[in-house]
Amino acid sequence: MALYEEQTLKIYNSLSSQKEVFQPIHEGHVGMYVCGPTVYSKVHLGNCRTFMSFDMVYRYLLHLGYKVRFVRNITDAGHLEDDADQGEDKISKRARLEKIEPMEVVQRYTVDFHNILRKFNLLPPSIEPTATGHIVEQIEIIKIILDRGYAYEKNGSVYFDVQKFNKVYHYGKLSGRKLEDMIANTRELTAQDEKKNSQDFALWKRAEPQHIMRWPSPWGEGFPGWHLECTVMSTKYLGETFDIHGGGMDLKFPHHECEIAQSEASYDKSPVRYWMHANMLTLNGKKMAKSTGNNLLPDEIFSGENKILSKPYPPSVIRFFMMQAHYTSILDLSDEALLAAEKGYTRLMDALDLMEHLPVSSSSDLDLKGWRQRCYDAMNDDFNSPVLIAHLFEGVKWIHLIREGKQTLDAGGKTLFQDTMKGFVFDVLGMESAHAESVDTEKLDGAVQLLIKMRNKARADKDYATSDEIRDALSSLGIQLKDGKEGTTYSL
RNA sequence: GGCAUCGUGGCCGAGUGGCUAGGCACAGCUCUGCAAAAGCUUGUACAGCGGUUCGAAUCCGCUCGAUGCCUCCA
């Protein structure tokens, strides 16, 4: 029996604004799409939080035993920097500034993106399609929308007719907007604007002569509109209706709203059962923006080369910090908060090491099954990782109590306890073992054990000068000795 | 200006009508040769003002503030 049959997962659906019991279209299988990055510069931290949130979602679904097809795209076709017809796209602009080919820009920042996500221990998606690899499909869907009368062509560009669409469907249902309000609120169209109405969005844009990224189409040379690629790639790999669509809060409108409109206009079907939106990351209480300097790149955090934080923090600590907040809450990053997260993370990891050597008794006086279910309940409640972590710290407390003989654990209980702790910490939360990087662990361990032995002999002889010298020397190397009832252990 | 989300103890961050969140920091105690580690104990917080209710951090209204969207953006 798969775990998902025992657990009832609820997901907060942005479309209905409430938590709903998750039921996949095909029993045992989940299709999930997440909007990926536009690869025209280095990924920034907020981006990473969104992808990390959905990595956690992906991991928990896998943990529950679902077969998940997880699609996350790469936006490598240039999209205009503003709404004006004459605008330059972001990738071409970067190419011009760096004096390289647009595809070189794409390659460079795709590699950077993958590197950073790997450091954060994100699982790669099942499929990572690119927009430029799906130009043909995008042209095909534009034809369908034109045929069904929800788009119009103007001077080699094709626009989606929002007002016409809204007569039959509901444009704005995801973001809670009314088209009338939006019309009342928008500026007059400029004379040279090709759109019938300012809410209309481009499905295809004619390429100006200087535009480098361009493809032939029935409407002349041009490039696809931004919202289209997600519609095309999600339906191609997941079907016309699929289970979960995720992305950052800021994509809710207009991007996701337009995706719904495109799908409904093409297939007369709502594309997504559960819409999930991850919330923003702020820095010292303010939005991150390059222009104000209130900005941090992941590498600047790892290296410590920045003016905002007091020290470098490893990726695993950042990940733990982010997992301590719910994905739908705004999370504020600060030096103080990271410092606290790092200590908590270390305590958790140290306890996990100690867990290997817990004494086993003939009986157990801990309610492990109840505790395990509370861990699942937390995750089942819209992926509440902070509550899960609270329960894991209860586990940490037990580990210490068992070591000191104040609680007991039988053999079966030990296995259940270990599997549960490790399952949640490593598989679900995606934490990495603290000592994964050290190569010569065994040699080091031998050397430290020898020193511990020498120190304890000195202590027995009341030669505290020697014992303290050993302790202080190890301490300055970053090795901390911990004297317990059962002997001395250490942590790095 | 419009729409949306949110405002919790020294800091971070769950909770969403009555019952312990958790982490970090602080203090006391236990342990220790001394420390560290670990354990135990203590903190009565929910932006402000009104209202609903037997009872509200939790529901309603207003005010203030933050963030997001309305234009490319995770």
C-alpha cells in the first residue's frame, strides 16, 4: 500500500482560495508544472526560494509514493522589457552589453542556474523544456486560438482578444480581478499601439529589423509572446488539464491568468486543478532590488563577499532557514535570522549523528507512532514545513534523553525513529548531511578519538593543564568536544 | 490611485474562536575539575482603536504600516 493511500494531503488552491484535498487526475500519478527562470542574468535568491519551495513539494509527493512528472521550463526566448512595440528584449540586450550571441547568454545563465540549484540540493525536474525548442508548437496553438476567434492579427503580430474571451469565459478568476475594473483603471492606448484594448496581450510579435532572436511564421518573422510557452509546454508534456501548476506570487497576474485564458480559448478546458503560489523573499524587511543595493546573490552568501551579512553561510543553512517558513508566507532574510537558523540546523544535524549509536532497550516508552503521524499531518496540511521542523526538534530532544537513559527505545522503535527522522530531514526537506563534504572522515575520526582518549587519561590523573590544552587546541580547529555521561563525543 | 496578502514575545516564525508551536537569544537550576554540550524551569506576545461573542491573536469595521500585483519580474 502506497503512503499516499494512508495520508490525506491538502493543498491551498489559489484558484478557490482555500485548502482542498489533493486528488490527482490519474490515481498514483501527478503532473506538476512550475514556471522556470528567464536566463538573462544570475538567478537571484528570491527565485531560489520559489524553486526550493516546489522542490519540497516535489519531494513530498515522491515520498508519498506518487509517480510525479515534474516539468520546469527555461525561458530562453527574449521577451520585451516593456510593453512598447519598439522595445529590446532582455536577452538581446544582455548579448549586446556583453558582446556575445544571445544563445551564449542563454547558455551562460542556464549553467549558472543549474549550478546554484545543485548547491541548494534541488532535485532536477523530469523535463526541463526550453521556449525556443517549442516554437513550432507555439505557432500551432496561435492558429487554434485565431480559428476559434479569440485572437486577431495586426501588422505581423497576433494579439489575444481579452474582451471577447471574457464574454464567454472569465478573465481574472485566478487573481480576483474584474475586467471592468481593469478597463476603468488603464491608460488610453497610444496612437501607434496595435492592440484593440490595453488588456490584450501578444501571442506573437513581429520582429523589428534589429531584433536578433526571430523565427518564421505564417504572420512573418517574429517571436512568441511570453505567456504562450508555458501553455504549450505544460499541455504538451502533462496534458490539456493537469494536476499542479506552481510559480511565484508575482506571476499570478498577468502571466498565469493569461495561461488560463490561452488554454480555455484553445481547448475549452481549464488547464490546472491546483494552482500554487510561493510567496516573496525580502531582505532586512524590504524588497530585494538591484537598484537600491538591497540585493544578494546566492554566491555572495556562500562566499561571504557582501556588505549585508556578518559571515558566509553554506547553502544547507539557507535551505533550512527557508524551510522554517511556510511557502505561502513572506519571508524576511536578515543576518540575525540566519545566525539563529544556522545554530538550529547544527543542533538538528548533530542529533542525527548521535542517533546512529542510540542504546536499545527491551521496551519503548515513547509514542513514536503518534509523533510520526504528527509529522505527516504537518506536511499534509499544505506542506507546512515549519510545523514539521518543530516536531523534528521534539525528536532531537528525545535523542538526547534516550542517550542519557531517561527514555527508552526498543529495536523496532529505533528503526522507525531513524527512518522517520532521516526520511523527513533528507528526503522531504532536502537537507544535506553536515559532513558530506569531508573526505577523510575516518582518518580524522581516528585522530580525534585518540586525542579524546589522551585527554580523558589526563583528566583522570587530574592533569588539567594537558586536558584543557587538548580541548582548546581542538576547539580552535573547529572541533568541539562534548562530555556526556556515556563518554566524550565531538562535532565539527 | 485600484486590487491582493500580511502585521504574533528581544529576534525569526507556526497557529486562526476557549487547550504547549518550534528555533535562536536571555536568566536560574542539574551535570562537570572548570567549561562546553545536554537536560529541566521561567517568559503570558499577538500593530492601534472600536464592534460581535459567555469567551478573540483568531470573526467584522476603521486607522496606521509592510509586501506583492496593476508594466518585464520567482
